[in-house]
Amino acid sequence: MMAIRDELQNVQPVKLVVDGVSKWFRTRRATVHALDNISLNIHEGEFVCLVGPSGCGKSTLLNIIAGLEMPDTGQVLADGKPVTGPGRDRMMMFQESALFPWLDVMDNVMFGLKLKPNLSPSERREVAKYYLELVGLSKFANANIHELSGGMKQRIALARALAPNPRVLLMDEPFGALDALTREQLYGDIQRIWQERKKTIVFVTHNVREATCLGDRVILFSPHPGRIQEKFGVELPRPRDINSVALAKYSTEITRALKRHLNPELVEVGE
């Protein structure tokens, strides 16, 4: 049985601090305790994957980091400053691409650059062109959104999120709706782009193997309410092949850890 370190040594400065965050959702009929006392430090340039079954609060935590929701207790700090709402330093990418169907590919990517009002229209176009090249879709700059496959749409969504040059990229199961082959291609793309741009990435998934393929660290959540149960550092060279034997060994060990806390039927090891 292989041993996996619970943490990696990281000399980079801390980018995000999640300090004692708890969250409740209240309706007329019930109160749901979504998150319970979550504390986590994420370093500059780190790729962190949050793993757990549906309902464990990992997407809620991502929304709190983005400033889309506020915690009931605790706080989130970004570069030492409290997060009190959305900011251009943090960009979100969702499971659905959320592209504007009435805009072509270039205009969709340029739309995100409205967050940078100091850029001229020609400068915005040059920036958008760069990020389309980065995701390998520069030839489709003038294409309509309905002409693209699901994987291409997610690449456009990634280019749009990266174009304003955020310090933190938040990704909420962005590959969950794609077929296995397209996901594997995107795993390579996101690793390459992360290595080139060195963004701090927080990535939500319920797929253990996906998390192990992409993350520097894998953070395991348990549900009802969501709590951090264990943290694992993944010490594998990049780029990582999701089908490699070494990665499968990591995934197996992390899945065993999840099963100590969860109903095994709720855990997806990966395809």
C-alpha cells in the first residue's frame, strides 16, 4: 500500500484564507447547515481540488470565495483583504459554459474584458485573440456559439475567464457534463494552461480521479454539514495522464479515505 502525504510543503505566499466559515440556508420549512467551520489556506499558484458528493457544500464554499454568497460565520481573505463581494481578482467558471448565443466566439471572450475599462477596443481584441490561441480555438474566432461542440464551448468559457487576468480562477465542475474523451483532452489543456499562466485555481469535483489528475492538493469533504475531513498532497509530475498507473494508485488511496467518511455508493472513483 502506498503512502500519500496529507500536505505538500509550499513556499509560495498564501493567496486565499478560509477562516472558520460556516453557512446555513433557511427556508420557511427547514434550515440546512451547508458548511461547518471550514478553514483552509490556499497558496499562490496552487491547484486545489475540493472533492465530495453532491450536497457536501463544496460549491457553496466556492461561491463564498467568489463573493457571490456571504458566510454566516467566519471569513475569506484574498491577498489579506476580506472578501465582501465579487471582484475582478476572482473569476468563476461553471459546469455550463454560460456563453452568450447572440455573440460570436471573439465577442464572447472580449465581453469578459469589459472588467478592464482602460483597454481600447483594439487592445481587447488582441487580448482575446491571445487567449483563443491559448485554448487552441483561434480559427473559430468568428464562429457562432451554436456551431461549437460542448468541449469547444468550455474552452471558450475558459478563455473568457482568463482574459481579464484574474489572480484566482474558481471552477465548479466545469467538465461534468462532457463525455469521457473530451474530458481527457481538457485535462491536458487545463494543466498546460495552468503551468503557463500559474494561476491559483480552486476546482470543485465529485470525481476522485479527476481531482488527482489536476490537483496539487485534494481536499475531502463530508456532507450534512460540509466539513473538511482530510487533505492530500499529490506528488506526481506534470502533465499527468488520467489513465496512468501511478495516478490510479493515488486515486485508490484517496477513495479509501473518502469511504471511511462517506457512504461508498456516493463516491465516484472515475472512468
